[in-house]
Amino acid sequence: MKSEKQKRLKICLLVGEYFGAMGTLYGGYGFLARHIVAKLISKYSEIDVEVCLGKRQDRKFSFARYMAPKEEIVDDVRVFRLPRSRYFARRFLARRKFDAFLSVEEAGDYALQCGERSIPWIFWIQDPRPWYEWREIKSVSIAPEPAYWDQKVYDEVNAHYRGGGMRRIHFITQAVSLNEKAMDLYRLWDDVKIDFVPNPVELPEADAEELLARKEDKIIFLGRLDDVKRVWIFCEIAKAVPEYEFVVVGKTSREESLRAIEKYRHGIPNLKFAGHLEGAEKFEQLSRAKILVNTSIHEALPVSFIEALAVGTLIVSNQNPDHLAERFGRWVGRVSGDGFESVPKFVAAVRDVIRDDARRDGTAREAMRYVRETHAPEVVFPRLEKIIRKVIA
């Protein structure tokens, strides 16, 4: 007898940023939430989604803003700012009748406190930063990034997990290498179960041969131009390798970071700053590049790595999450501080990858196959749905 079709789930996607929507920042969490999860989850699974951001921070107080959420339709998805009142935020979330909460990393202690305790929380580990990661980040002296360490939030996660057991919070991770950091940050038990659910990416329509035919002697940097990314190292690599084209894709809103890279905007003929790009423009730059260079003092597993591998662009990096850099490019080893001494290692790696056409093309094909098998939406979202259904059963 044919089994009855399962009912569609309704989840609340809790995030702190939503890639520019409703005044939020343009960060990796927000890109994943807006342009991948909210956009594709209903297409590839029996899950409907609404998005909730943190509490409203309106400068002018009014009872309406205190009690009511702010609502917008963003890319055909309902997005809410929670009311400033915890009481009314709880009532609002209860009325939405969600089957589960899904947060991209923690969404702040306010959201944790407002969520109905009987509703399971799927906690997607993205970029945990325990104290030793912040110590490493603080070794950068140029335009130092303000720390957002918040022990109150981390203890709140721990309290909910310990108090509610596996039903209250269930952990999933986008990269296995992040598990130990998450356990340290949230002070979790050694036997905590953390399921692997990789970040999905949209796959290009072109096949592997078409993508390889597009390649040029181009090296790309993709990300926020803040100090943690150390884009000045990329600029120094461009200066040392004049025979190839280098493109910086991204922007920053921090004056300190802008000043740190201002001297590189002129006088290096093979270096171009393309600014913030999305959609077809970003695909054009990324798909034509042979290498994505990552120079960050700290990374989890950035979406840019998976986007690059999806189009056969290999990675040269001092970060090696889940061994992807050494598997699909070059890992130059750990680089602390401002990182200028690492430029020769990056230069050697870039030239080595570009000059070996046969090896690079073979590795690029393997990379594209890996992404299709591991990060395709039709692979990831059914896996996520299966976990959610098991948790709420």
C-alpha cells in the first residue's frame, strides 16, 4: 500500500543578518540564509520557511514597535524583526506555529529566550570562535576587528542544551572540523551528537568542460574587505606576480579597513577592485578565475570556497577547513599576525597551480564532482528535512 505523504513542515529561520535586507549586514551568514536556504529549501524539500531577525532596534520608542514585529516580503519570503518586548516576541513566535527553529549559528540570547521551549531548535554550526580563535584574530595589528565575544549567549546555548536535552537543541555542522571549536565555545558534553549537514550552493548550468574552457590566467579574492580577511596580503601577491590578473570582489563598511587597503587601489596595473558583486556578475568573475586566494587570519568553511569549487576554481589558502585547500588546490600553512612574511609562499603556490594545466584541470573536475555530490541543494535539503523530522517526532 502506498504510504501517505508527509505533511509539509514550517520552520522559523533565525539569523542575525540577512544580506542587506531590512538594514542588515552583507555577511556570509546572511548570504547563506537569504540566497540559499530561504530561496531553495521549499523547492528541494517538504519545508516552508519564514525568517526572523533579532529584536527591533528603532531609535524612536512607540508601543507599536515595542509590541509588534516589523514585517517585509524579501524575495517572496516573509521576514520579521521580533518585537522589542520579550513577552510580545514570545507570543508572536507561538502564534506562527512553527514545527522547528533553524538558526544559522546562534542568533543571540534574545531569540533563544523567546523561542517556545517545546519546539526543537536545530542549531547549524557555521563559524564558532572560542577564545583561542579570538587570540589569533587579535594578532592582526592593521585595522583590528572588534571582538563580539558574548559569554552570556554561549552560556544560554549551553543552558538550553543541558536543560532540554537533545529535543531542545540539536546540533548540525557545515564542516566536521568545526565540531571541536563549537564544543569548546558552548562547553558541550563530549558525547554531544553533531550531524554533518554541509552548506548548499546553487550549481552552475554549464557542464565541467564548458567551465574549464572559460578559464583565464585570473586570480580572485572574494569576501568582506575587513581586517580578518587580510586583503592586503592578496594585494602584495598581485604586486609580486605581474604576469597574472588579480581581482578583488567585496566591500567593507569599516573606515579602518578602507584605509588599510587604500594604497593598493592605484599603481598595481594587474590588480582590480570590482566592489560588491552578486548573481551573474559574481559568477562571471568567479568562473573565469583559475584560483581563489584566501588570506584570512580566521575562517570556518566560507561559502566562497564551495562556490569556487563548483565552477572549477581551485583554492590557495592558509586556511584548510576539512582539508579542502590541500585537496583542491594548495594549503600554504598557518599564517599569523599581519601576514606579510607569507607572500612568497602564496606566490609560489599560485604559480605552481596555474602553470600545471593538466594537474589543475584534473583537480578542477574532481572539485566540481565533489560539490555536486556533497553540496547540491537536492542532496543537502532532504538530509536536513530528515533530521528535523526525526528530532520533532
